[in-house]
Amino acid sequence: MAGQQAEPAADGQDRARRAREAAQPHLIDTELEHLPPELRWREWMARVEAVIFAASEPVPREVLARVVGKDCNLDLIVDDIRAELAGRPYELVSVAGGWQHRTRKAYADIIRVAAGQAAAEKARPLSQTEALVLLCIAYFQPITRAELSSFFGREVSRDLIGALRSNDFIASGPRSPTPGAPYTYVTTRTFLSHFGLDTLRDLPNFEALEDAGLLSREKLLAGDIPAGLAGGEDEG
């Protein structure tokens, strides 16, 4: 067309090449075979800690495996990082199916004072009723609101369920096979993270607690909540 200048073929090819490179994942040397074993291990440790430090939530094993060699033992890497953090005010914890840096519980009050009132209000602890309902969902999931209401002998309100959902402690589970196919509720990774659990298997065994006389339906209805599940401390 008159007044327009054709783009040089070389420029067009160079632009296409840069677009292809931008679309490809950045490749890194994970095996580090050019390094002696000790330096290789130190570099893997540094990479793993950097990825965990930069993440806002627990980092799963499959993510960390992308930055180390195929024969790298991630559990031993984490053990060595933890050893180096001994005596520091923060530590590396296994939580919600991954690893995360968290400040030690001994500094929880210090952090709350430094964060101020706004942060304290944002981290409102669960009420006793909310904690009881959440505890039942954790142990008996997937469970419907009607089943929860039947357990407690009084209605578990939609507002209470909504409060737990707004904190991302619970989410909708599969539809129940009961008439009307109501939604069930299940706990989330946020629940695990908030209460310092790696998986639901880390919950105290309910039957063992019953056998030991430490927990029962009667105790739950009376508001007897196991330590650690009455509000939790998320030191971040």
C-alpha cells in the first residue's frame, strides 16, 4: 500500500525468535555436574531456601524438585537448612503438604505488638462455636450443614459456615448422596497451614482420644476443644 514501508524480513524473523524464547520456560542447570559435591549441595540448599523464602504459601515437593538435580534428596536438604536456622527467630516447617518459613512461636507476641491493632483485628480468633464446628468438619468431612446441625442438636447457621469460608478454612466438597444432594464441606490447605498441620493425618486420632476419655460427643457439645484447635496461631 502506498505510504507504508514493508518490514525487513530479518527484523520480522528476529521478532518471532524473541517471542518464541519469551514463551519458553527459562532453563537452568539443575544437575550442576561441573561443581564438586560439597558446592553442588550448598547450591541446591540455597536454591531450595530461596524458593521457599519467596513464596507466600507452603511450597510442595514437586515445585522444589524443579530447581535441584534428579538425585537430590530434598528431605536431607531441608534437614540441613533447618540445622543452619537453629537459633534463628524463624524456622522451616512442614505444613499443608509443603514447606514454609515461619517465625518461632516464642516470638508470636512480639510480632503482634509490632504489627499493631489493625493486624490483630484482621487475625480475629475463632469463636468457641466456630472452632467446634470447624473441628467436626475436620474429623468427619465431607459433612453437610444438616449433619452438623444434627450433631450439635441445634441449627448450624449459614452465617457461621460463611465465616469459616471467608477465612478459607473450609470449602464446598462433593454433593451428598442424600435427598436434595446438598453440598458437603471439607477443610482446605489454609486450614492445615493455619493450624500447623502437614496433612489431615496429623490430627489427633479421634478414636484414640475417645478411648483415652479425652474427647467425645459430650465433650464437644460442652465446648471442650483439644489444645491447638481453639484458634490456632499463624505466625506467618
